[in-house]
Amino acid sequence: MNSILITGCSSGIGLCVARGLHARGYRVFATARKPEDVARLQKEGLESLLLDLDDSASIQHAVDEILARTDGKLYALFNNGAYGQPGAVEDLSRDTLRAQFETNLFGWHELTCLVLPVMRKQGHGRIIQNSSVLGLVALKFRGAYNASKYALEGLSDTLRQELEGSNIHISLIEPGPIESRFRANGVAHFKNRIDIEHSPFREQYHKTLNRLRAEGPVVPFTLPPEAVLKKVIHALESPRPKPRYYVTFPTYLFGYLRRLLSSRALDRLLSKI
Ligand SMILES: NC(=O)c1ccc[n+]([C@@H]2O[C@H](COP(=O)([O-])OP(=O)(O)OC[C@H]3O[C@@H](n4cnc5c(N)ncnc54)[C@H](OP(=O)(O)O)[C@@H]3O)[C@@H](O)[C@H]2O)c1
């Protein structure tokens, strides 16, 4: 039975992929950072452990525990747990930007580096990175998140070249809007971390918050998380997994347009979103 470690399984894509792969016969280690979520996942029959990407000891402990249960083997890693820190670039403190990178990049990197020796030893492995369309193009007020996903793309492109011939495959998944708790979690980070009242964008921030309160986060072309699960399955089971998987129409559109348009023309288009 192929085993897979997944981060961020409390909700959204991680939860859907954990359930989907479990049903498909994988041995899924569905990790989450809160004990109550681990208990909930265990209750529904998943093998679940604590893993907080902001905490090196927690990452090491989860990997040790999983390897102890699998006789030192792990078929795949799905790096998924992350959050989006909204706010204009000039409103991001050093701590806020660092926190975004701690979770979305440094934790993923640390976990990947713990798993790679295991994969090298067993002679095969799959690493799947849940990036974003915002790893391909940038949107206003998403600077911290854009930067973390651009950095992930760069690190993964390098690692793919370094892993050539190792029989360890690394794939990036680039979803556009997916149904999950991502936007709700982002609003909480926005309120906690951004000094709204002293920002030059104060009015825009209030308008956006009011709109979200009134309409909820309605984003066109949103797909359910099963759309990501489909690509994860291909990356796990294809003899030749792809370096990149696009998910949702906006990713196909902007993946194409960023090659076609000048930076100025692309900016004009993106700033309308
Ligand atoms: N939804 C989208 O539109 C979309 C689009 C493109 C890419 N993505 C990517 O998809 C991935 C999953 O997001 P989602 O859409 O499923 O959102 P979500 O429902 O908010 O799920 C995010 C998961 O990450 C976990 N997480 C946050 N901080 C963590 C930490 N320090 N350690 C471990 N886990 C942590 C969350 O746990 P808690 O519940 O404890 O916070 C949650 O389980 C992310 O990498 C995101 O960038 C999402």
C-alpha cells in the first residue's frame, strides 16, 4: 500500500485529498496543526497526527512517528498546509512577511528535506507542491502570499533539476479559486496583522470587508477541491508525472497570457480583478 503524508488536512483541499486517497487505498497520514482537528480526522477513520509547519520540533516529530509506523518508507509527500496573508505590500511588517514565509515556504522546505533521504534510500518518491495561480501572476493586496508562492515555484523548479535521474518526481499544482476555508482564514489574518486604520488603502480595505460581509467570498470560476484531487492522483500514479498541473480556468488563462503579454499589459488586466 502506498503511503502519503499530507499537511493541512483540517479543511479544504488537504481534507478532500486525504479522504479521496484513503478511499482509493492509500495509507494516508493526514496531518493538522490543532489537536481537535487530529481527533476529528481520527474519528472518521483517517490516520492523523499533529504537524505544525511553524514548528521544527513538530515537523520532526511527525516524520519520525510516520517512519516508525511504515518501517522507514514513504511513497509521497503532499505539501499543502498554508494561508494567504492579505494586505498591501507597504502595510506588511517584517514579522508579518516572515510569518507568511515560515508557514508557506520554510516549513514546506524543512519537511521536504526530512523526507528526501527516505525517498533516496528507497529509490523512488513523489513530492507534490500545492502552489497557486498566484505563483504564476501577481494580484494587488496579495503581495505576501504571491511572494511565498513565487518562492515555492523557484525552489521547486530548482529541486526538480537536482532530482533528475533520482526517480523522485516533484510536481507543482497551480489552482485558481477552490472552495475551502482559505478566504475566511485570510480575512482573520488580515484583521490580526494589518493596521487598517493607518493604511493609505484604508477606504479600499473597508469597502472590501463590507462587500465580503454582504456577499460572502463569491469568486467566478471556483471549483470544488476534487478538481485538485484529480491532479494529485495523476502526479502520484502516472509513470511520468508532470512538472506542473493547472487547475481552474483562471490558471489556464493567466498561465497563457503571462507568456503572451508585456508586463504592462498584464498589469492592466490583473488590476481589474
Ligand atoms: N482555495 C484556493 O482558492 C486556493 C487556490 C490556490 C492555491 N491554494 C492552496 O491550497 C492549499 C490549501 O488551502 P485551502 O484552499 O484548502 O485552504 P484552507 O481550507 O484554509 O486550508 C489550509 C490548511 O492549511 C493549514 N495550515 C495553516 N497554517 C498551518 C501551519 N502552520 N501548519 C500546518 N498547517 C497549517 C490549515 O490549518 P488550520 O485550520 O489549523 O488553520 C488548513 O488545514 C494552500 O497551499 C493554498 O495556498 C488554495
